[in-house]
Amino acid sequence: MLNHIVIMGRLTRDPELRTTQSGVNVASFSVAVERDFGSRDGGERQTDFIDCVAWRQTGEFVSRYFHKGSMIVVSGRLQSRKWQDRDGNNRTNWEISADNVYFGESRRDSEDSRGSYNPNNYGSNNYGSGNSYGGGYESPRGSAPAAPAPSAFAELGDDDGELPF
């Protein structure tokens, strides 16, 4: 069987990071996802509000780097939770259990609402690297920029002016 879901949208509120009794971190957040199509009569697109949970380092990553309005990509599995309300009625809640979380917009597009954007605030591996933990935001605001990473590319010599392929 296959249970895999990927959504992209904006956070509707700041993530809430909690710790279980056994010491495991879990972040809860909600994502507003606009549907790809509008109504048949040409009306506005509808928006779905999808609850998500992220455990351990992924939860810490979400609570640290995302805030209300941030564009986020969530990859995980759809799961249901059954519970009873105060009146004894059976309820079901559907949510995504996040395996991986990614930034959904470039650094230039994401103006931080809590301050101005400063590219020196980000480590060299934490953005767009394909991991769900970020890899290196440790420098405080206003610190000196990190040295550029060495390039894996080498410049070709201009022997005869022809392309090497």
C-alpha cells in the first residue's frame, strides 16, 4: 500500500512546539492550500486548511524557521485520529504526519515579518538543500557572513575555442 502526500501552501499560524512526557518534540501547524481550479461558473478558487504534525528534528526545524504566512512544502503521510468530544460524540480528525519539510519560496521572496531580511543570517546548507533539518542556521543577526563554499567546478582552458563535447 502507498500513503504519501505532498502539499504546498502558507502557514495559517505560527507552529506550536510541544514536548511529550517522554521528551519527544512535536510541532503542530496548519497549512492553507489553494486548489488548482475554481468553480465551474468561473468563481474563485477554494482553499483547504490542512492540519500537520512534525516530530523530533523536523518539528524543531518547522518551529524555528517558519512562521505565520511562510510558504511551506510538506511531504508525509495522511493519517486519521479518532476521539470523543465532550458530548460523547465520535469525531475523526485528518492530518498529515510530516516526514520532510521544505521552504516553499526563495530567500528573496520571503521577507521576515519580525525584521528585515538579511542573507547573512543563514548558513550555507540550510536553504534548498533537500533535507528537512536545515543544516546550519546558528549565526545571530548581524554577524559576519560565512566564507563562500569551495566550488566543485573548474574553468576550462581556452585552447582552440571549441566546446569540449
